[in-house]
Amino acid sequence: MEAAAKEAPPTITFNHYRSGVYEGQFVFGGSELLWLGIDPQTRMHLKRILFDKGMKESLFDLPALHANFAALSSAAWSGETVTLPNGTRYNRYLAFPGTVDGREATGQLWAMRGEPPIMDVVTVAGTVVAFVMPGRISSEMLILEGHESVTPFTKYADPVLSKAEYGIRPLGNEAVRTRDGVDLATEVFLPAGGRPGQRFPAIVVRTCYGKARDLHRCTHWVNRGYAFVIQDVRGRSDSDGELVPFYHEREDARDLFDWIAAQEWSDGNIGMWGASYLGYTTTAAATTGHPNLKTAISEVNVGSPFYYDTVRRGGAVCSWPLLCWTLGQSVSNRTDFDVFGGKTVDPEKVVRMRPLLDIPTQAIGKRSGPWDMWAEHYQYDEFWRHCDNGAHAHDLKVPMLILSGWHDGDALGVQETWRFLTEHDVPGRRIIIGPWPHGLNAFRDCMDLAYGDNAIDYDFDTRTIRWFDRYLKGVANGEDEKPRATYYLGGEGANEWRTSDDWNPAEAQLVELYLDSDGGANSMHGNGRLVTTPTPGDRFDTYVYDPSNVASGDGQFTPSVLNPQQSRQDYLVYETGVLKQNVAVAGNLSARFFAASSAVDTDFFVTVSDVDEKGVARKVSTNGIRAEFRNWPAVPSALLTPGSVEAYELYLHFAGHVFEAGHKIRVDICSADYMTFFPNTNTGVDPFTDPEPVVATQRVHHGADWPSCVRLPVLYGEVA
């Protein structure tokens, strides 16, 4: 008797789109995942192959999707919530009415909850027809052919949006020489299929991570009629020279713009995009005042390195946020992302290595040029001024789109950029802030803080295209008429996107909450209070700061639980009474406080947290300052007179947060945040020389004579 033939599993083909541009097809459901790609230049289909033999990088985890395809397809997509066998939860969210095979149909988008990466699902009448991956630079979709109109793909149907009608013609690598004779590796991609002699506006990216890393995320601009130019900064990947972070980015960008403007394919209009360190290169380029640069988009940008972000925040020396990047760049001329991500080095051990100057040698077995350079320039000098975007901001005149998130580790850099855009009244400036960490538009949940399903912005991708269309092609699409500020307000009764004519929001009222106590504000079990009117007289709280015995935070702006730190005696803790109504805060928070120390130098850190009904405190906003630089930039450096009361002004990172009724607002002050900053030794000696630490007694004054307070930009609600 012949054995029955084994029936092959059914297969289904999905079209693959990147930022609305067709990239080929994937065949799911069989024993193997197949890929039918296209030739980038001709847009013609290639041979169908196994995806792992030629598949380009994708936001999708394609093997995981292929393995889970049956479970996703067979799930009962009905009701308001669907939970898969692996525990992944989806909420019914957006509906997309359209047509399928000439008939009216409605696509139902299901919003994925939980840890990223986010992969939303679209169904029609309970059948899966699309998978959607939002992202910071580009978004990707896998759509069952013919179902495009019932998915977020409709966002790309704007009649004034540049059409994806070109192929991609690579010109290969060019060595663009700088004014001081250094050749920088530069790759150019032009639209294919245009008119003979057609000229194009250019979008520029300058990267320290290697050109190949960003190619797959950025070349979709070429399909829409832009030349794309990507360059390795000096000393990285294929570029010559030595990496001196921040120092050469302004002049090197100017030289690149000169080169682009002289090319026969250039129409003379240049835009620039960048995120993180690439955001710094973008902002630095914008301060050149180059006549061919017409606009820039800067996302989660690193700020100026001495005082605002990255190397020295408030003058204090950053620890792991700085070290992870520096060590990752110092292994070779190619970024070691395993070091960068703390996979092959232990962050907790690295930040405790001494002396500071020798940490790279101990951690990666070699010295680091950037680390040695920063150690050589402990005080603010011409080196730091050259890297200071604010010092050159008077030449910034082009419209800029700034994007960030409440939990972005470089939020302080973003705030700096917005500050000088505002101070110089740069026309066309715009800011968008979502409920995200550094990876924008890819989170609905941050730790145990859940935002709304609308935390993913399906216009994020098209907005970037429209911005370049408006300022590089002159398309009248209304981007220059939109509100200056768009932000997400998270919390009970909110979880909504709001707009304002300015940032801070014009409608926010600055509310001062004053420190108060009976002299025993030590720890969250003390008697520290926040009041709306300062108590008469001079009161103070005291704590002992021992640099060898400090609390360790997470080094992030995420809503981490702070109770372990706030239980310590070297934390001064002040809080309101139980809130009787929701209090919404949106904008830049700040603090003014008066303090004395027994030491000649020390650090102070201020953190605002939200305390729920169970007493759990979660971080909302924070920052720190080194006493020596308390009056920077007016007074670059001034050690303390022990025992003398000094004033401190401290900008905290921005927030869009609702303190719910029944909760409390809490403020703590301490002198160390180990995973973010190296502890100040209290000696006034250059910390890179590893001086022996000194224990300091800190005194924080409050009351009407010394009205220490935090300032909150309150949208609505009252603090009793």
C-alpha cells in the first residue's frame, strides 16, 4: 500500500514596503521563508530565493515572524483584546476603511503592547492581511497584495507627498577632501529613471557608526526624488583622520556642502538628517550658516559636550552613558556594538575602575584617544568652545524639526538645541516629543508605565518626507503652518497628543513648590514637605555625602523606581500631600536651591518623582550640577568656600506627565548618581587624576530667607 503524499503547508505572499516604497515580496506559511526582491535601480523583480541568502536588513524579525505566522494567522481576532499563546497582547485600535477587490472593506489595526520591537497587526473580518513595524527613521509593512488601502499604507497616499517613482543609482564611494587635507569616505545615491541632466536636492547624513548601518533606512528618500549623501566622519570606518568627537563636525560638514553644491547632479538645495550623535553632526552643520543648507531634521540629538550633555552634564563627569559610547568607538575604527551595549564589558564594574584616566586600558585593553583628550581638557576652554553648538548658534537660520521623547537619554541635548533655536528666534523651528526613550516611535510601554495605543505615531515617517518636500522642493504642503510644538501628555485622563504655539507650552503656568521640613528631611521616611508658599525664616536639612558609599541608579531617564535610593539617609526627600485632583505637567522643569558644603567642591542632583497610592516612587525628571561650575558660563570655574551658602540654578529634563489624584509629587536632593556620573571626590582636584575622596557634610537651606524650590510647568490641576 502506497503511503499517502504529505500535504505541503499552505503559503501566503505579502508585499514588503519600506516607508511606503515597494521592496519585494515574502512568502510565509511554508517550511521555508522565501524572498522575492527587486533590483534597486530598475525596480524589476529578482529571482525568488531563501531570504537568508540575500535579504537586506529589515525592522522585522523575519525568522520569528515566520515561526509565529501560524499562531498569528489562527488567532481569534475579535473583541477588544487578543492575547496570543506566547502572551503577546493586542488591543483593537485604528480602523482603515478602503476597498479590496472592488468591494468596500475595513482593515482593523491591532496595537501590540509590551516590550519592543512593536509589530502591529491588521485584519479584515478576522483574517490577518498586514504586519506593521513603526520605527525612528523608516517604517515597514508586510501587506497581502490588494489590501494596501485598508492599512496604514494609506498615509503615503497624500497627493502632495513626493511619489516613489524612481529607482536608485549608486555612484559609489567618493573621497571628499576637507580643508585640512583629510579624505572622508562619502557615498552618493541618485534617483534612477529621471530626465537627462535632471538635478536633485540632496539629503545628507554624517555618521560615526559606518555608512552601511543607515543605508537600508535612508535610501527610500532616493525613490522619492532626492539625492542621498552619507559620509563617515573623520577617523571612523572608511574615512581617514583621527576621531576627535564633536570637534571637526562643523567644518567637515561645511566642506561636504561645498562639494555637493559643485556636483552636476545637485540643484543646490541641501537638507540634513541625523539622530543621536548623528543629530549632533546635524545640529553642528546647521550652525555653519552654509547658504546651500536649507533645512535640518535632528532627532534625539546629543548636545554640546561640556555642560549640556554626553561628556559633562552640569560640569560633572558622566560615567556609563559616556563610557559605553567612548569604549565602543575606541576598540577600532568600526564601532563595537557589543561593548557599546554593555554585552562584552560589565557596566557596573567599568564605572568603578580607577583611576578614571586608565578605565579604557582596563576595560578594552587599550587607551582611548577621545577619553585622553577629554581628560586633558577638564576645564572649559577653547577646545570645548569649538564643540559648543550654542557658541555658534548665531549662524543658525534654517528651519529645523526637532524630535525626542520623554525618556530619551539625550533629552538635555535636545533641550539645549531648542533653547538656542528659541533665543535666536530661528524661523520654521518645530519640536515633537513623544512618550519614548532613545528609540523614537517604537514604544507604547516604558518599564511599567503604560501609555495609550496612540503612543505610536503613524504619521512619523511621512512627516519627515513632507518636511523635506516643503523646504527642499518648495511643495506647498502646509508643514510650515503647523503648531510649533506637538507633545504627548501621558497619564490618567490624558494619554493624548496635544499642540501648542510654543515650547514650553504657551498655556502652561509655572508653579513653584518650595522645600520645607522640620530639619529632618533625610530619606522618604523623614519630614520633608513641598509647599506652595515658603515658610518664614531660614531652615535647613543636612546629610553626609561619602563618595565611597553612594547609591547607583540606572543611568537613564526612564520611569525607574526610586524607593531604594530614597530610603537612604544621604537623600533629602520632600513631597506634597496627597493630590486631590490630577495635576498635568508639560515642559521644561527646573530647580533653584541654596546649599552649603564642608568641601571645596561637590555635586548636587535633583529628581522629581511620582509617588502612587502604594508609596512607589517613579522618576519623572532629573539632572545634576557640579558646584565648581554653578555659575557657568558667566564664571567658568569657582571652587566653594566651605560652609558658605551658594545659589544653584538647575535645568531638569522635560516631561509631559499627569500626577494622578491620590498620588504625591516628590523631590529628592542628593550628591551622587553612580551609573550616570562619577562621584565627585569633594577635593576640587581634577577627577581624572583619581584624588583620594573626602567625606562632605551638605546643608540645603530653605524657607523665605533661602527659597529653594522646583518649578513645574502646570497645564491643569492644583497642588493643595
